[in-house]
Amino acid sequence: MTRSAMWLVSLSLWCTGEMAQSKKPLDHSVYDSWQNIGVKLVSPDGRWAVYTVTPQEGDATLFIRNLQTGRQTAFERGTAPTITDDNRFVAFTVKPRFQETRQARIKKTKPDEMPKDSLVIYELETGKTLVHSAKVKSFKTPEKGSGIIAYLVEPAKDTSSAKKPAAKPVAAADFADADDNGPGKGGASAAVDLVIIRTGKTLAFDTIRHVTSYTISKPGNALAAVVSPGKKDSLVTPGIIFWNTAKRESKYISKGQGQFAQFAFDDKGEQLAWTVSRDSAKAPVAVHALAVYGPGMDTARLAITRSSNGMRDTWSVSENGRLIFSRNGQRLFFGTAPIPKPKDTTIVDFEVAKVDVWHYLDDYLQPMQLKNLDRELKRSYTAVYFPAENRMVQLSDDSMETFQFGDEGNAEYGLGTSDSHSRIALQWTGKTNKNAWMVHIPSGRRMSIKQDLNGQIAISPAGKYIIWFDNMNGQYSSYDFLTGSTRIISAGIPVKLTDEEMDMPDFPQPYGTSGWMENDKYVYINDRYDIWQVDPSGKEPAVMITQGLGRANKTVLRNVKLNPDERFYAPKQTLLLESQSDVTKFGGFWTVRLLDKGAPKQVVSGPYAYIAPVKAKNASMILYQRTTYQESPDIFAGEELSTAKRISHLNPQQKEYNWGTAELFKWTTFNGQETEGILYKPEDFDPAKKYPVLIYFYEKLTDGLYGYQPPAPTPSRLNITFFVSRGYVVLAPDIRYENGRPGKSAYDYIVSGAEALAKNTWIDRSNMAIQGQSWGGYQVCYLVTATPLFKAAWAGAPVANMTSAYGGIRWESGMNRQFQYEHTQSRIGATLWEKPELYIENSPLFHLPKVTTPW
């Protein structure tokens, strides 16, 4: 045990020994049982809510609730729910018991012999469990339709009969220990069957044997399945089956074994595409082609091969490129890539030298190359196939790696970008600049529209404009595909559109955009507090749709995307805005009606954090979570946000423990700046007593004032809830930094906060400690060289020597750390050779003799 750990233990024993608590202090045994919300869904008609309650370790519980009557049903170990689009069913998986899976892992059970999931199909109106199938590998429902549920299941031992499986209801109350019922009952097998349930007035089951993968069309009118029987089953033909949902009919659209991937239907479920290679598994290289099937075709055909017109020499269709039909179904976007060189099999492996060769002009450092190796091996470049014309056009390549289309693939033009010219500088800038082109999709013709952009760029939803933010001038610009004109569109906005509190030696980042009006009429741009309606053609002046109420109240207003499929706003649409006050940290919601002169309306606000609202697709019902430091993030539901009611009740055990409170604490720093932090006190706080103090910090933390912090093990940061429960006061200060003086800045804010807090009679000044992780850990190390104030210190993953860390490699990305010191978090703002004195001044290692804090 380290000396700092011994100090913390001794402080804890002193504190708990002195307190006469009415409630128990938290201990480490409570972690596993603490709960959170996993998934929350609301049915399209707004009548039903489905959510999961998940402990930190153990078995989850799934709840299905009638929002009109309050009737609620619980299923042990229920996970991954989906509500069918017709509001009739909830389908979900049931995990094996946590301890059963844990023991299997301890015994190193083979993957095929691990405990398996089950599938449940629950009928909402009747409350009946219609299907409970064991040993299920996956299930799917249509993305935008209903009428079908499909799942892969290990078949029964005797699969020779063509008998269709039958559904057998299981009472929900008996579910936890019910026997396996319905399709799939029986012993394990290497083969997998696909069960298709047609959810008409009565459930109808059909089975396709030996399925390895399957895809359902968005409206649910069709399904494709890959059939791959084992060598012992010669009666089943391998290939691809197309299933017609309405007719319950299947037919082979491709026969024979192969490597199949990237299945995609068009929006109507009439056309199907996939990649295929018929090469043997023993072939040195598998070369793929693009296969398509559509109306009027008896079987699928190969649309694009390596020899097709438009395909580059030594290139082929990529099995890793995603297939996407345009919304109108007239285009199919797919990926191509150079054919990999075959491995030299004439040399045995142990005689092949394993060498990583790197050149100083490579785009990326060798550690980054190794980190990105798998991604680069799977890289593909966008091409488009026109079914009616039976031709392809290559759109992107190694000189323009990325491509975006507009109007869901229907637009005439797209956006291509590349950052290859600036990747070497990534090591010291932390980002790359982009070259951008407009790309004519029918021909692949390119025209440069922006070079060396330091910023962000995207195509508009309807595909009429390209819009970008330029860090060099702090403005948004647009390119008009119709007129070919480029213009700055945000110059008329009289406030900054970038981070007003930026305290790093780099360009401040923009607050971003909130969305577009339909037909690309307007783009909505955020400033620090408010939202502006901007004409991308530049003809109309910018209009602040929030009418300055955000800035006037120092409250950030941001649009909430309630419909995940929403591409743009409709005229007169009412937006839901989430809000947070910079002053009180109160959360809330506002509404504003677009293209209306009315002011935004505050719907609800209070001393809470409001989290992740979701809305019913066809009704006004909304679910959201609300939390404080004292209140778990429970779900609230209502047609009106202001009258929503709590429907979940997490962590009832919390009332048994001494918890805590959280409040803002304000003071003036040594350099005269007004600042604040979060002050956490024990629930049984008594101002007549004296409390030891722990100070935890990173950068700015006060926006999390109303965040709930469940007791949980942490990798190397302060478990605030645990220590507060055991009688500590914790201060989490905000810190603002001066370029070149990160250490001194931390000192000014943290030590001044400790001194200000110590003026209270209930603070034990002689028992104050500090803790930080990563960047916070660095600041801990610096502080103990600058002050003897703290009795104990705990630094997690700190950097103590900036001169050596400057050339270090980041673990996650393989990047050099130079950018961090020159432009971002470490805030030196110069190279090591330009300002070596700043690197030394801010490195705790060089001031180690000054340390008096126990370590």
C-alpha cells in the first residue's frame, strides 16, 4: 500500500469513527447491485414503454409498461428489445443467468458450448408471451414496417421432418424458470435454422434450414437468406433464398456455395444486392463481384466484376464496402478496392522475416500504421452502379478517399474530400486539412471547390449545397451546385460562432449546426447560447430563431433530434430544445416554432439534468430521464413534458445509505478571476463538526452539478460518492488555463479554492488531500511541488516530465504527443526547442526536491 493510500485510509477511519451516522456508509460490496437504465423505447402510438434496468454486474430486468393504465410486466434477464411498427409486439432476447455464463468462462467453455440466448415475443394488448425459443443467435424486425419477425436458432436434434414449429404461450409470471417452448427446442447442433414468423391475425411459422445470415427489407415485405448446408446434408441446396412475406413463398435466386457479404435492399424491398466471390477458400486471393436481383428477374445476375467497364485495372468489388441504394432505387453505391497481392506460399512462415519498414515521408508514424492496419486493409472506395443502364462509375479513389452523396443518393452531385496532403503535420497539429471537390455522380467528373480547409465540411441533406466552417476566418461558407458560386453565409451574425471560453493555444471550435429546413431552404447555426436561421444562398439575412433568450438568460439552447430518421425540418415544425443554465446549471426544455415570429417557450426547468428524450413516432408521448446528485436517472413519461410522471424506480437501496448533497461553491482565484466548483457534502452534514477534504479536478466540471454518480469501482479517479458517504467533503473546481502556464493555472484555481473552502469552520484544514486522473493526475504532481498545503495526494496516470512526453506515443491512437503540447490540452503553445523553459517550468519532475506532501 502506498503512503498516500495509507493516509486516505487513516483519514477515513478517523472520520467514520467520529461520526454518529443514522445511515450506513457505502462500502465496496454495494457496487454490483447499483442500477441504471439500459434501453428505453416508446411504441409508435405512444401507448407503451419498454425499458431495461441493468445492474453494474448481474442480471438485467426488462419492463413493459402500459402508459395509459400503468400495468407493468417484468422479464428477468430481458435485453435488446424492439417494438414492432404496428404496436402489436415486443421482441427481445433473454440472456443466460450471469453466474451461469461466468462459471462457463471460468471453465474455459468452448464458444459453441457457452450458454445461449432465448427469444421472447410478447403481445402487448393481451399480455401473453406467444413465443419463447431457446438457443437463439439473433433476431430481426423490419426497420420501417411490420408483419414479420425472423430469428436464427439452433435446430432440434431431429430436423428431418418438414413440420413447422408451433407457438406455445408462456405465462409472464412463470417466465423466469419456464421450460423452453416453441421453435428450436432440442439439442445443440452446428447447423442453424431461420424461423420466419408472419404476424397476421395469427402467428404463422416457416423455417429455412442451414441459414448463416439473413436480411429483412425496410418495409418487411421481403427477406434474403444465405443457405449453407454441411457436407452431410446433400438434400439442401446451398445458395441465396428470396422470401416473399405476403405469399409466404421462397425461391432460390442464386445457387451454389460462395463468400457472400453486404446484403442490401432498396427502400421498397424490391431490389436486392450483395457482394459475392465463388473462389475457393484455398484460393490465394478471393476476388468479389456485385450481384443484383430485382423485379422481373428469375435469378440474380452479376452486375459488376473485375472486368466490367469502369472498373480499374487490378481492382475489384470490395467485400468491405457498404451497399446503399439511392432513395429512388435508380442507383446502387458500393465499394471497390485494389485486389490484394497473393501471399507467397513458396516460402515457409518461419523463414519469412517479420520487419516493419517505415519511411520519414510516410503519411503516418509506424505506431499509427500498426493501429490502423486492419482499417486500411479493409478500406474501400465509393463507386455507383446504374441498374437501368447497366454501368458503373468510380467516384472516389486513393487521391480522393471519401465521398458523400446528398438527397439520400438521388442528387446529381456529391462531395469528395482528401486529407492526404496534410497527414504528416497531424503529429504536431493534431488534425488534418482537407481538399474538397464537387463530384458529378453520373460521370464521376470532379471540380475543386476548396483547398487546404482547416475546418469541417459536409453536403446538405437535399444535395443543393456544400457547407463548411473555416477555422481561419471563423465563418461558415456555402457552395451552390446550381450556380457554382461560393459565399460566406454567416458574416451577418454579430456574435462569435466558436467557443467563447477556449483556453487552448489553437483555433476555437465552432458550436456547430442544428439542422436544415426541407429542400435546403435554410441551415440552422448555433452560437454559444442561441440558434440562427441562415440562408445558404446568401439572399436573406440571418434570423435568430431563439430571439436572444439564450444569451439574455445565459442558457444554452440546442435542438433535440426526436426522430432518428429526420433529414430536415418542415415549415412550421415545432422544435424541442434542451437547455442548461450557465449560472444555475438548471436543465430543462423549450419549444420554438420555425418560420414563426413567436418567441421560444420554456416548457420545464429546474435543478435537474434531463437526459436523452425519445418521442413516439406517431404520437406526442415523450420519455426522458431526470437526475440529480441525489436522484437516480429514472424515466419520466408524458404527452406534456411539464406533467410527465416517473415510471421507473431505480436503486431503492440508496435510502439505506448516508448519501450526500451537491451545490455550487464560488470564490476568487489568486489572479483575481471569479470561479466556481461543485461542493459535495455528506447527507448527515453537521456544521458544528470538522470534515476532511478531498479535491478532485480535471478541467471544468460544474456542468455536471446535477449528474448522478453511482458508487462504482474506478480505474484511477476519485470515487466521489463513496468518500462523501464516509464523511468527506469533496470539492471539484473549474479551472481556466493560461497558455504556457498550465501548472501555475492549476495552482491558482485549485489552491485558491482550497484556501477559500478552509475559511469555513466545518473544514479541517489539516486534513486536505487532492486527486486527479490523467490530465488531473499531471496537475496533482505539479501541485505537490508548489505547495505543502495537502496532507495526501493521489495521481492516476500522470505525466511528470513534459520534455520526454513531448515525443511520446499515445497508447490508443499511436500518434505522437507533440500536438498535445503545442495546440491542445497541455497548453504550452510552442515546440520544445522554441520554449524549452516552459516545458521545464511545467514539469513536476524538475521540481521534485520541493515536495513535502506524503507520497
